[in-house]
Amino acid sequence: MIPIEVENRIAKYFFHHFLPEEVMEQLIELLLPLCLEVDEEEDLDNDELVRQAVLMIEDKLEGKSFK
């Protein structure tokens, strides 16, 4: 099994190098206000943030291939 830290680093690499800039900006616009609403980082619902981000990315990249 691949260690979670390695998996996260690979995901971050692809996230920052292959996601279109337009989608990155829209993700920031979506997630930043939600992150700023909470007082403590521990109060963030990370699962919900990931769910919203994945739904938005899937919608924006629908039908596109990055091969």
C-alpha cells in the first residue's frame, strides 16, 4: 500500500500542474469563503470541502482528457 503522505504529494503535484488555471481560480472562489467562516481550522468540515471541490472539478472538466 502506498503511504498516504506519498499519495497526497502525488495528488498535489497533479493538482497544481495539470488543473487549468480557470478551474483553480474557481476552486479558490468556492473554498476560501468557507474556510474563512470558521474560527479554528479544526472546525472545518474537510469532507464537505473535498466533496464540493470534487463536484466542481468534475463539472468543469467533464469530457476533457489529460492524457
